[in-house]
Amino acid sequence: MALTDILLKYWGFSSFRPLQEDIIQSAIDGHDTLALLPTGGGKSLCYQVPGMAMDGLCIVVTPLIALMKDQVQALNAKNIKAVGIYHGMSKVEIDNAIDNCVYGDVKFLYLSPERLVTDMMRARIQKMRINLLAVDEAHCISQWGYDFRPPYLRIAEIRTLIPNTPILALTATATTQVVEDIQEKLDFKDARVFQKSFERKNLAYMVFREEDKLNKLLRICTKQKATGVVYVRNRKRTREIADWLVQQKVSADFYHAGLTSQERDAKQDAWMKERTRVIVSTNAFGMGIDKPNVRFVVHMDLPDSPEAYFQEAGRGGRDGNKAFAILLYNKADIQNLEQFHERSYPPLKEIRKIYNCLGNHFQLAIGSGKDQSMPFDIHKFAKTYSLNTFFIYNALGFLEKEGYLASSEALANPSRLMFLVSNEELYRFQVANPRYDPFLKMLLRSYTGLFTEFTRINEEDIAHRNGVPVEKVKKVLLDLHNMKILHYKEQNQKPVITFLEERLAASDLRISKEVYGERKAFARKRMEAMIEYVTSETKCRSLYLLAYFGEKGGKRCGQCDVCLERNKAGVSTYEFNQVVKYIKPKLQKEKISLEMLIDDLDLNLAEEKVINVMRYLKDNGKITETGDGILKWRS
């Protein structure tokens, strides 16, 4: 089947977006390929279409459980068989999913990088017919990237098991250094890089220094009548701001990772279908969500890096129509960001202490615990061991990036079950145990596929159909589970910690001071770039971001807050730059008056234009003027 036919049949599109077909064809031709497409650029189709076009199975490596679940569900809805394996699933579920990949007709297997390189998976991969290894969020492989994850470094080990299978790496955010690092770390045989410009011509970047950010937000929500996203840093503020907007007659709701899966799904669905207009969220919202008509994205707090900001802001205007990416900040935000950076890197001795306390908490002996998943109450843990909760969060993040463990915050998997006996064996059981017969018949009427795969169930629905309490339904399911008639996995609303390696003595943790120091220094550089972005008042916002990602020679956007102010000066970019290039070194060396500066200026420009540029620089704080009319460049 032709690529366009696959695209039309399964996704309903008659043509590809720019570069998509080139990337897909490169993968089909067997070339290692790196695709750099901005957020909303259609990355998932770049591996899903070739996965469908070729015989065999496509493995997709991603660290994002939410993305796994969304894409598996979406593919299955299109009658494309896909499975995901992630932390929180039972061993039986994992074995069943992998068997379907080896012996069944599954087309897509979604895995975390940690899961990909386990001994069990390495052994089973050799039995699969793999047509493509897709590595999503590929920037995670680079220590120079903003979200470095050491387990990504082991992905290349799999290449020896599937030597003829090409790799397709994808990312929305990568600097030039990261682009080179991705290819090296994944052992690319040849350099095939497809890069769409990071420029978003329909997205107007705006930065406003505001002391009263709430009222500014209200004015934005009132002026922009369409759908929007508001990002804040902590969960408590999502509810506070959403409630405040509702009081101001704005249709709004809040979202964060601490909600149950039902709550998150309901809120996301209401926003997607525009029953809710504005969603106030932590950065947990948006990953893998493709809503085309988002007209504004507002950040109430400073992101940690330009990469994070670019990805989150890029969720606006995916339909190609005008949208606004607005960042509100004040002086306190910069101080908070710097403090947050320091607190995000707990001392190494604190990380070792928290790791040791985890082992004690779960009663794991040294050398045990590998691949064990256990419910985790962080607040109870903090109280038991007198630890700072923020330090625990960041220590867990560091231990996760080092590959020692994985943590899932409120990983609320729905309840699932699968029969462990055949249809005939179940019938004999029903005859021998008539008290279970009505319940089992109801299950079989209500759900399909119970004999071949784990199926999501809802105990409340079952209870309603049977006219019994929910707890009785759970007890019957547990009885059947214990009798090995079926495997029942009850929904777990608590976070889960999974030890990916045997528990070590804290002194044996392999944490290099040099690596720790380098990582902290890289994070500081990205933080400083973010601060420079918001405080710069003379460089086009779009050009700043493009330059950060290594794109040179672009034109100013003409629609960001900087460009709109500069447009008032009535001068071209060339004229503006010429004036600045001439006067900046002069004013840095000496204090002189405007009249003397204009008299000395030899640029063949109208005096009015020079004055307009000077006024712009003064209004934006780059030039200061003393009471006696003397000018000075503000460093």
C-alpha cells in the first residue's frame, strides 16, 4: 500500500506535512534518521506510517507514560494493534503483552528506555520481527540536553541484537550540540538529519513584566475568547488560579499529575471538547495532546529552560492560525528560579541518604529488590525519616535519571483483568461453582477479549449491573483471582517506586561528583538563557529562540512585544542595528549628551530615525539619562 494510502486510510489525511514523507521514506529505505520537528509538527506519524508500511513490529522508546497510553489507545481505536509496557503493570500483564508481540500481530510496542534494556526484553526482542526502532524525545540521550536521562545511553546496545533494523530518532527541541550527540550515542551508520525550522510564524511571543499577574491574565482570557492553557509551577496554584478565573466568569478548570486518572481524563476531555475554555496546569498537561485551535498559552512562572518553554508554548496555534505565547514575570520570579535551581540539586550526601532510607522503608536487603514495584506515600516517608519533601522529589528524579529506580506519580492505572483458563475450563468451573455463575456470565456479556488480553474494567459499573456494593464485586474478583480463574489487578491510586537495580549500599551508589557538577552547570546555563530571554528588550523573541537552537540568519518576526515596540521607531532592522552598533561602544566608554552623539553619528540616517531608536532604547532600559541630559549605556 502506498504511503499516502496508509495516511488516508488510518489517519484521514490526504497529504503529508513538510518533511514527513522524506523522513518516512528514509526510514523505510533502511537509513538511520534523525527528525527535528517542532512541537505539533507531526512526529508520531513519522514512525507510525513506516511501521504500518513494513512487515513486522515497530518498537517505540519513550519516557512518557501518558504518551504511551494515549498513542496505544488511539492506535487500537483505528484497529491497529499496539501495546505499551510501563511501570505499574504486573509480571503477568507484561508477559502477555510480550507474547502478543512475539507470536501475535502487534504492530507497535511502546517501551521506556529502562524496560528496553532489561535481560528479559533483550532475550525476547531477538524473537520479534522488528522493522523499526523509533526513539522519541531523543534529546534525552545527550548530557548537553535539558532532560538528560542516562538509561537512553543504553539504547544503542540493542543494535547488536537487531543489526539490520534502522533507528528513527525524533525530538522537538535540540541545539546543534545535542543533534551531533544524538547521532553519536545511537551509533548512526550514516548522518541523515531532517530538520524543519523551529520558526513558528503564526505564534506571537510576548513577555510582560507584571506585578499584578492575575489581573493581566484575566485581561488576556477576556480578550482572547478561544481556548487557552495557563502554566504554573505548583499544583496548589492550579486550583487557586482556576477558581479565581471562574469567579471572574471565565470558563476554567485545573489539572495536575496528583489527580486520579478519571479526574485527569474528565478534565482533559472537557477542555478538548471546549466545555472548558481555559485549563490551568502544571507541565503535566499537554504532552501528547494535539489540540489544533489553542489560541493562547500563558506562563505565570518562569520555565527552567528555553527548551521547556519552547515545547510548552508551542502547543498554541497548531492549526497554523495566529496564536499567542505569553510569559508574565517580575523580579521575584527570577530570584525564585535561581533558588529553585539550587534546591533542584540536593547535596550528594542527601541523595545517598534518601536512597538508603528508601531501601529501609521497603525492607529490601542489600542485593535484592530488582524490578520490584511498591506503592509509595512520599509524605509518610518524609515524616518517618524527617526528610524535606522537595529534596525527596529531586533526589528521586536524580536517582531515576541515573537508572537506579523509576517513580510514577499517581500512576492511576484502571483496574484490569484477564481469564487464566480456557473457555471450556471456565464453563466446567461455572457448573461446579454455581454461586459464581451469574457474576461470570455478566462479565462475559460486558467485556470482550477477556481470554486473550488484559481488559480494563470498572468495578462500579459491575456493581451497578449486579445491584451489589462495589466492595462485594472486588471481593468476588479477588476470590476468582486467588482460585487462579482470572488475574485481577485492582486500580492503584498511589504513586509507585520501582527498583531497576538491586538495592546497593548507599556508599556504592555510582554518582560522580564531576558528572553531578557538570549537569548542574549545564542546568544553570539553560536557566540563565531563560532569564536572558525574558529580560532582553531589544532582540526579537523569535530570533532569540531560533539562535538558541542554532538557526542563524532569520528575520525578526514583527509581532512579538519587542518587534511591536521597535516598529514604533519607524526604522528597519538594518538601520536599527547600525545605530546600536555605533552608539553602544561609545556610551559604554563615556557619558555624552544626545546632541553630541547625533553630531558625531556618521550613518547617513535621518535625525528623526536616530532619535526614535534612542527613545526606544531609553524606554526599554538600555540607555539611562541623567538630569543634565547625559546618556549612558546600561550594562
